[in-house]
Amino acid sequence: MRKRRVQGTDIIISEVGFGVWSVATTWWGVRDEALARNLLAAAYDLGITFFDTADIYGAGRGETLLAEVFAGRRDRVVIATKFGYDFDGQRGPRSGQRELPQNWSPAFVRRAVEASLQRLGTDYIDIYQLHNPRMEAITDASLWHELSRLQTEGKIRAIGVALGPDIGWRDEGLAALRLDGLALLQIIYNAIEREPAEDLLPAAAAAGRSCIVRVPHASGILDGSYDPERHFDRSDHRSHRPREWMRAGLAVRDNLPLGGGGRTMGQAAMLFSLAPTGVASVLPNITTFDNLKEFAAAGDLAPLEPEELAHLRQVWQDHRDNLRQPFSDSSSKPTPVVR
């Protein structure tokens, strides 16, 4: 498994990471506690050393899972977690959705980091990320001052911003990249969903910041797990994707050369997401031992060739209008799924 450095830090992470939300929540159907622990342990055995979670995943379960699995070997893994949602707050409507309120006050952030440290069974967090922040959080000087204090105290090593979950958030991402205290940006980027990442990725590279990419398989379109005959019930997060968008994605997938060179389609999709300068790691959704083995092996494969990347861009451009999300930019978008 190749590893990459988070720019501007001494943190080194595996090219393939493990997004703990797939085993700590029910959105992808992993409800077996033993399976969740065994997948995390097996991922480490396959060379994955980077684990990304959030305090809200399973109301803290994502963090306690990592504490259970990596007890006694904390120094061998890199843990990223997220904060910003108020567990005890009342859900309220936001553009037709119901989302927990966010709290970015210094006092709340300090309580959140202490609670995460306790659940993780550690005295430091490698990467502490704002979770789906709006512009008011990114421009809140008191929040960033408190995060800087937490760094000075050794409670966190690096600060990140996890954008989303919907495609968009260009303005927030660009604003975050102008902050001195930021180490990395977590974004969605894959062969189908390329906006606004194609603005954010070069901006991050120019600013000397790393990116973590999630959803490399476009909710199952690019790893073959999406069945167009069954659009999933509401227990699966893919039910939030519009059917028309998923169908447009399948049309693009059928024209993508993702199966060549001895790679599986899922592996090639991950290599696409790893290709841009500055991407430090990619987070596939891991729910079975079969896809764990397949996805972890992508960290040993040769990168996509420039000709392949050029072809992928042309295919995407040919279908671009059908793949546009209902939201173009920034702060008025709903947040249907917390991830």
C-alpha cells in the first residue's frame, strides 16, 4: 500500500483509507458489530492505516469502534474525525430535510473534542475536521482561534474541512483554502461527479494543501453495486439520489474504460480519484471483505495513463448537462445525508 504525506504536516496516510461511516451507520446496511470490527482489523492487515470517522456517525459509535479495534496500537494508525453537529439539539427543517443543528462556538468545540478523545481512547486526534460547514463557520475567527489552541495543547495535530455532502460548496472550499490554519480539504470527486472539485483541486495544490476524496464510486455506479432495477429503500443512502441522475451516471459508466489494464472497474475509479496533484487518500465505501480486498489492492496498482484520463474527461463533457446536480453553488443547499 502506497502512502502519501498530508502537505504541510508530518502526517503520512495510506492512499486507500477506510470511511468508518459505512460500518458505524445503517446507510450502507452493515449492522453486524462483529463484522464492523473485523472489517476494520482486516483493513489494517491489508495496509490501510488511515481511518476517517465523525462524532455523529452512530452517535459516537464510529469513534468507539476505532478505540476497540486499535487499542494498544494507536500510534500505528492515523485517525480523522469530524465535529460541528449538536447531538442533543432538536432537528429542524432545512429545504425540506431534517438536519441536526450545528454549533461552532468555542465552548462547544472544546466539549466536542474532549468527547471524541474519550470515545477514541486517545489523547490526540490526527486530523480534526469541520463537518459540512457553511460559510459562517469557515469565516468565524473565534472558531479557528479555538482550534489553534487545541493544536497548541496537542489535542489535535491538523485541521481539515469536510465539505458536502452534496456536490457544490465551491465558495466554502475556496474560502477554507485561504485560511492559514487549514491542512486539508475533504471533497467528493469521481469520474461522474467532477464539480466543483475541478476548481477546488488546483486551488488546493496551489495553496500547498492536501485533499481527501470520498465517494469515488458515485454511490455504487462506478463499482457495479448499483442496480437500476432497484433504487433501494430509505435505509440505504442511495435512495436520496434522484433516479434520473443515477441513470445518467450509468450511461456515462458504460462509456468509461474502467476495466482495462487488469484493473476492476472499482479499482480504476479509485485510481481516477487519486490522480490529481495533492490528493492524499481516497475513501471508498467498504461493507464486505470482498470489496475491502478489491479496494485495498488499488493502492498497489499503476496510476491511470494520461490518455485514459483525457478520455474520461471527454466522456464526462459529452454527458455533462445530464449529470449536473440540482445545486450549483454554495450555501442554500440542503443536507439530506450526514456523511
